[in-house]
Amino acid sequence: MTDTIQEIDYIVQDYIPTALQANRIGKTTTVVIAFDGDKVPNYIRYGNLLVECSLYRKHIDMCYLCGRLGHRMDVCPNPEDKICRGCGMKNLEESHVCTNPKCSLCGGNHLTADKECKATFKTPYVVRKRRWERQ
């Protein structure tokens, strides 16, 4: 889906009466739709397409360049600070091969923010603390 913001807004206005808000996630083709109530339809009609819906699980954005939380690689403010996703080694060389991966979120034996890591769906303490301080 490469539609504009105005075209995506038609989801809320015309196509689905229970849709409250629709937003694209960054530069991806994924659109998050907020529905009225606690039920999400299996499919929605968008134009002449039938598009499958699924529940959105917010996860922690992990930058694969600098290794920091809260942003993605495509919007990294520090692209020169390269770090290995597996072992956490800084200033990598082209020939670097990671032998013992260790997740910096949970300490497990997998790459940081791997799809199997349950910690990627938990709000980190630093983020919770910032939210608490803003209130």
C-alpha cells in the first residue's frame, strides 16, 4: 500500500464506520487502524481490495546501527556509531563475525531484539521513567 495520508484518511471517513483513526507506520506499507470497541475485523474493504487485519503489538524500536532503543536504523541520529547486534562490540570492521550472540534487552542467547525475544514487547524502564517524569 503506497497511498497518501489523504487516501488513508478515507478508511476512517468512508470505508469503515467503526474506524476511528488510521496511520502509516513510518515509511512502511503497514497501516495501524484504531477501531471503536474491542473487536478487530478479520478483513476490511479498502477500495476494491479485501485487506487482512490483525492485532497490532507495539514493540520497542531497536536501531541496528548504533544499538540504542527508541528509533529505527533508517532514522538513526548516530549512523557513525556502529555496534554489533549480536555481541555488542562497538566500531565494527567489515570482517567482524559474531560467535556468541547475547541480547542486550533480556540477556538471552539470541540477537538483540530478535523476533523470539519477549523483552521487545515490554516497555523498558528508561522509557517508563521518562513517561512518569513528564506527568
